Amino acid sequence: MARKSQIRRKIFRPRRKKPGLPPGSLVYTGEPRPQSPTRARMIDYDEHKVVERELSDAEECIPFKDAQTVTWIDVDSMNDSRHLENFGRVMGFHALMLEDILNTDQRPKFEDYGNYAYIVVKMLDYNEAGGEIDIEQLSLVFGPNYVITFQERPGDFFDPLRERIRKSLGRIRKMGADYLAYSMLDVIIDHYFVVLEKLGEKIEKLEDVVSANPGPETARQIHALRREMIFVRRSTWPMREVIAGLQRSESDLVRESSSVYFRDLQDHIMQVTDAVDSFRDLLNGMLDSYYATITNRTNAVLKVLALFSAIFMPLTFITGIFGMNFVHFPELEWRYGFQGSLILMAVVIAIMVAVFRWKKWL
């Protein structure tokens, strides 16, 4: 997936939808970006043939709505409400569902509309150049014989799936639209593992730094990773409900033959969420270790300063006594008074050092 690095994502973004609009109003709420033309690609297939072409208008979907083949229509750069409204009118989609497609802050969910189902998922990809995670919302609508995907921007990681369809690899050409939807979700969840693997590598490197020689930059990196884990958790945890909803659904859209595959997805997403929780615990532990290391380092410095202060305190007392300007001060006329005071100071230092060593403070 070709993505631009994002400097800092907001956990809660301000809504761009104006208050007071009626339900079903089509307003794009995603990040502003240069307007790119909406493109719709169609792959129509059955066990014997595959047809691919681009669709220039939503009306071209009508022949595939009730066809005997399986049709996948992939729409990217879906930030124009007019195009989406045309798709909704041609396919008979509910206005609230169309509103959710343009609302890119949706929580992953599954909704059954009877003759079609709507799934919202978050696609995660690791940006090697920026060293952070890119998040994109994918809206997936599937009916008895079609699947329509709406993406925020061009580029995805479904090319291996397209190749499987073209070359008839596996059983995808023999199955229905529900299996195609499963295959897409499987690819998305597989990329969750890729992202977690990259995060795991970063956490391992950071763990070595924390245990060796942490600095102020270490704390910043830990907080940045914790922030990334928040986005990963918000994207992956609701997927458990999505997959569970598909399993429990009594809709005819999910066939009995596909139920076993959705159970497999449930196992995978459980592994993902367990890994996310483990990484969060590791990061919290690393942050505690960092603060403990910094505290111990500060205490060691304060300990040394306290020892120096304790040693020089009696010396200051001795010099203060001998520095008093009294007329009758017997030691001032003593020939070896200066040497004697130095010897006294040395004896005091030796005694204090011996006491500190005996107490194991040094």
C-alpha cells in the first residue's frame, strides 16, 4: 500500500459534519487530501471465466446485481458524495449505510440489512519510510453474488487475492460472495500480524535500550509506541465482534460451507488481540522500568552529593572555629596550629570514610 507518512495522528479528531444535518446526510469526514478521481474496478468471475474492466458509471453495476456469477467492485478515493449516492441509488443501499461509508471514524462493525450486509474494518499497514502505522477504513458490502469495497484512497494489499481469482488458485472461483468477503477479511487480518511483527521488533530494540542506558529520547519513543498501540487496539479489538457477528448471523448471505472459515478468522483475530494486550503490558512495564532507572540514577547522584556534604560539614565546622577573630585565642599563637588543624581535618575525613564503609554506604 502506497501511503504518505503521518507526523502525528489525533486519537479524537474533530468531526467535520455540521451539527443539525438530517440522518443520512452524505458528508465526508476523513482527513482532507488532494481530490483524486473516484475509480471503480470490476472483477466478475465464476468457475470457468474471469472478466475484468473499469466502470465509468454506477449504472454499469445493474447487470451484475442479479447475475449468476460473483462480482467484486472495488471503489477507491471514495470521498465524493455524488458518486456514492449514485451507487446507493443503483444498488438500493440504505442512506444511513452510505453516511457511514463517508464517516471514516467508524468503529469496526457488522450490520445485516437483509438482502445485503455491511462490514466496516480498518486496514493497517506499516510504513517503513516513516516507521509508523498507516490506517485506512474499508467499507465492505456483500450480497448474494456481489461484493463492493469502498476505500479512502488508491492502493491496497489485495493484489494477491486478485491473482488467485485470475489464476483460479485455491477454491475461491468455486465459492460464493461470502467466501470472497472472508478472503478479504483474511488478508486484512494477516496484515495485522505483519504490523505486530514490526512493532515487536521495535519493542525488543527499545527494551535493550531501557535496560542498558535510557535517556530522555527513550521516554519519547516509549510514548510514541504506546500511542501506536492505542490505534492498533482500536482497530483490532472490535473485529472480534465483527467476526462473531458473521458467525452468529442467521442471514442466508453466509452459507453453512463458509462458517468454518469465519471460525478460523475468529481464532486469528483472538491471536492478534492477545498480542496487542501483551505488547501494551510490555510497554507499560518498560515505562515503569525507565522511570525506576532514572530514579535510581538520580538517587545515586544525590547519595554521592550527600556523602560529600557530610564529609565537608565537620571540616567547615573546624575552619569556622579557627576563623573566629577573638583577641584571646590560644591556638592562634601556636607554632604548629595550621599543621595541626590540617591533621585534625584528615583524621575526621578518615574516620567518616571508615564509618561510611562500615555502614556500606560507599
